Amino acid sequence: MIVYSCHGAAKEVTGSCHLVRCGARSVLVDCGLFQGGRERERANAEPFEFDPAGIDALLLTHAHLDHCGRIPRLVREGFRGRIHATAATRDLARVVLLDAAGLQEEEARRAARSGRDGAAPLYTLDDALHSFDFFAEPVGYGVPVAVAEGIRATFRDAGHILGSASILLELEDGGTSLRVVFSGDLGSPGRPILRDPQPAPQAEYVAMETTYGNRTHRSLPDSVDELYRAVEQTLGRGGNVVIPTFAMERAQEVLYYLHRGLREGRVPAGAQVFLDSPMAISATEIFRRHPECFDEAFRATLARDDPFGMPNLRFTRETADSMAINRIEGGAIILAGSGMCDGGRVRHHLRHNLWREKSSIVFVGYAASGTLARRIIDGAKTVRLFDDDVRVRAQLWTINGFSAHADQAGLLDWLGDAPRREVLLVHGDYEVGMRAMAECLRQRGVPCRMPGKGEPILLK
Ligand SMILES: [Zn+2]
Ligand SMILES: [Zn+2]
């Protein structure tokens, strides 16, 4: 008997966690954090709907927090299997989980001081470090790995972030066999740095993300032009450009394009560029160490030049250096996290620039409902930052062509038209990307469903 159940990213974007039981064996694909405000984050402390000690292996598609963020808890609650991931994913996950643990410890201290609930952190730095003892030898792309008796996994390029993968499971139980593919998060083809996603292989079942199941992105060249226009206009009138960025991939891609723009004269030569995110700085260093993930064009670029090393680019790791940026009134391009503006140093830069008509805020990534980025994009007149009400007067740009997620056409291309027994739709806002994708597949005669959280689905 082979049974699937979804324990995170069921009719929502975050918390990815998929369980496959094959006879007596169980594997998890991802064990991510629920995100999107305090209310949703409470779900992270709820008991797992399965016994962590009964899981034989965990397969990690990529290092985003909504895919790896509950791993230390899983280990603390008894998981003793092996964690399989690519080398780049393992390196990035270390940065991501240590950072998350630090933030959780800090949040717990704050809660304890004010007498609020939640005085125990979800997990500690020690828990996060300990979980790295369970990582197996890194997995190479395209190499099948036996992860439990009767279960083989093959990691394939997903083109989403460095090290990201879709995972094909080949399952065997008592004479029956079945193939199930998990898309992980999928990128769009034709991007710089990473290889394109590999189309879904032959498999009876496909679990597919639907983040942008309803959208068509602007083309990448148009988006790059728009970025250059935003920079040129803003610096031209004496303002700053604030770019809330995700630390991995988006930050490096934007740096790559700024570097190219400078070389081509499309970004003003006097621009000062700041990467003001300790995590993005660490991620950039990890990028340099994993050329095995790059496409050929980017390897050729690297041989000529260092795209992450413009002369006027400064990495600001220290808080004092970050605070010094607040005194700059114009001419700066500031990349800072978090991408959805719910935490991190970008909130300081928003406080200093959001109310200034000369400045611009350039959104280049996904903004989930309930986040500060979403409220700003949706037209809030004022927002609360620290203890201030800050007016929104800066020029706003939303450039969705940089998204790390494939759009509707990209998802359909990836799925292809091979016959499937069923497509399981996950990792999308139910009312937005997921329902639109379900509609789209039904029109094409592809059987699909949107699994509920914890609902067991008999695959074979
Ligand atoms: Zn992701
Ligand atoms: Zn995700």
C-alpha cells in the first residue's frame, strides 16, 4: 500500500511537508515552516500529525525556510533517519536554520520579558546545529539514491534557487511499483546563474506547486529594463532605491543585473550599491563555492569577471555599517531582507525612505497576503514600522519577472502532456494560484485535486 498525505503547504503556500508511506517505510519530502504573521506561525508549534521517530528519511528539495524550517523540531522530537539534499542545499540550509533559530531564541526572550505566551523558542541554536548530524552525503543531480527499503529518490534541476531540486520517488511495495514526482519550487527557464528546470519525468502522480498558478510574469528582459528605469529615475532625482530581497537567488540575480547595467552604462556610474543582509552575504559566498549548479553562460561570465564583485558594491555585515546607510539621502541602491518586509534590516531602510517622494521601493519577489510588502503593494497610505506610523510616498515598483517561481505557462510546460493518474496541487494560495491551476488542468482533461492537510490519499 502506498499512501500520500500533505502536512504543510496544503491549500496554502508555506509549511511544505509531504509524507509518503510505502509498506512499512515512510519518507518525508520537506519539513518547512509556516509563515505569514503570528497567527499562522502558531501552527509551527502544533504537534506533528505523524511520529517523527517513525520516519526513515527526509528528502529536502531546497533551503528556503518554508521547506526546511521545521527540521530541527523534527529531530528534537525523535527523527533519526537520514536527510538527503544536494551539497548547495545543505550549505544554504545551515545558514537559514541557524538564522531562524537565533531569531526564535530572540523572540522567546522578548515574549518572556513582556509576559506574553510563546516564551519557549520553537527550537534553539543547539537544536539547529544538532540537526546537521543527520545529513547524509550530498546527493548529485540525476543520481538515484536508495533512501529506504523499496524507495529510490532522484533529484532533478528545479531552477528555483541554488541547489534546488524536484524529486522523483520510485516506490516498490509487495510487487507493486509506482512513480511519484514532487516539483519542489520551480523556477522559470532562461534565467541567469542556474540551469533551467528539467521537465517532469514519467510518473503516475505529480505533486506540483502552484504559487503563481494564476499569473503570467513579464518577460525577464522587460523586467531587467524596468529595474534599470527604476534605478535611473530614482537616482536621477536624488533618491535611494530600496530593494527588499530574499537572501538567496534574488539578491544574487539582482546584483548580477546591476553589475551588467553598470558595465553597459544603464546604471549610473556613481551609484553606491549595498548588500545589507548578513544572510544574503553568506549566501553569496556559498554561491561562489557551488559552480556545479551554474549554467554554461554563467560559468563563462565567471571566467571573465566577478559578477558579485562590483567596485562600488559594499557588503554590510555589521549593524553599525548598516545604520550608516540610513544617513545617505540619495544615490544608494540598497538590497536588504527580508523580501516580504516582515523582519530584517529592510524595515529600517523602509522607515528612512518610504515617506520620501524621491526614493523608490522596488519589489522583485513574492509577497504573501498578510505581509508588510503585500500591504504596501496593495496601496496602504501609512504603515507601522517600529513605533512610527510612516506615510507611503516613495514611488513603488513591482517587477514580477524576477520571481523565482514559474508562472502558469512555466508550470504547464514543466508538467508536459504525458498522461498522469492524478496531479496533486500544493504550495499555493487556495483562492489565487491553486484554484486557477486546478481550473486550467481540468479544462485540459488532467485529473487533479487539492489535498487537505493530513488527508490520506491512497496512491496504490
Ligand atoms: Zn522556495
Ligand atoms: Zn516554497
